[in-house]
Amino acid sequence: MEIKRVGVASDHAGYPLKQYVMQYLEEKGYPVEDFGTNSDISVDYPDYAHPLAEAIERGDIYPGIAICGSGEGMTITLNKHQGVRAGLAFNKEVAGLIRQHNDANCIVLPGRFIDNKTAGTILDAFFKATFEGARHQRRVEKIPVRG
């Protein structure tokens, strides 16, 4: 995966894990853009997911990382955007597959259900994986809703 600039967004439930993810990215030397939130005070996840998704669609960010309590709210919101393929990953195998088979340009982590070590393992797998193309390319091309 060729990293452009990694975008990171979370809600309040994902904020503690986001702190670790930001440190992880810094240690790996990845350029990062922080889309918030910046505390554990209750917020609405779409307020952070939409700006991240728009930056992915514009090509300013690749890839994105989003974190909320279960990971589901961020995943649902991000995937409303036609140019985003966000996958929820709770282990390294899923993280690899969403890149290999779905060409995911955003990974979502369930902040309340994984620890820092697991998050690092998941992100390592995501960054290491590459899209396999072939039959998967045909499938990915069918994802956007055509009006």
C-alpha cells in the first residue's frame, strides 16, 4: 500500500484507542491528519466520519482510520460515501482481507473491544496487505451505486 497521508477520526468512545493509533503512526513515520475528536466528551460520530470520508474521496487522504465504540457507526457512515470502502476489522485476518479482496481505503477499529496491542497488529496487517485485483476488481467496480 502506498501511503499518501493517513487520516484518523474517532468519536469519544474511540478516543482512547485513537491516542494509541496516533502514536503508532508517528513511530512508523506515516504522515497523519487528525480529524478529531480530541477528548472523551460525548460527540456524534458522523461529525468526524463525514470529513474523513470527504478527504478520502478528494484523494487528500489514503488510507483512513476510524474508531468508535463498536466500529459499526463509523463504518456505516463512511460507506455512505461513494468513494469510500471502509471495513471493520477486529483481527489481523480481517484487516488483510479487506485490503486484499475489497481494496478498502479506510479501516475501522472497534475501540471498546480491542486493546492497543491488537490494534497495532491489525494496522500492521492492513498496511502490509495489497489489493489482489483479478476477480476482486470486477466486484469492487460493482460497489458504487449508479444513479
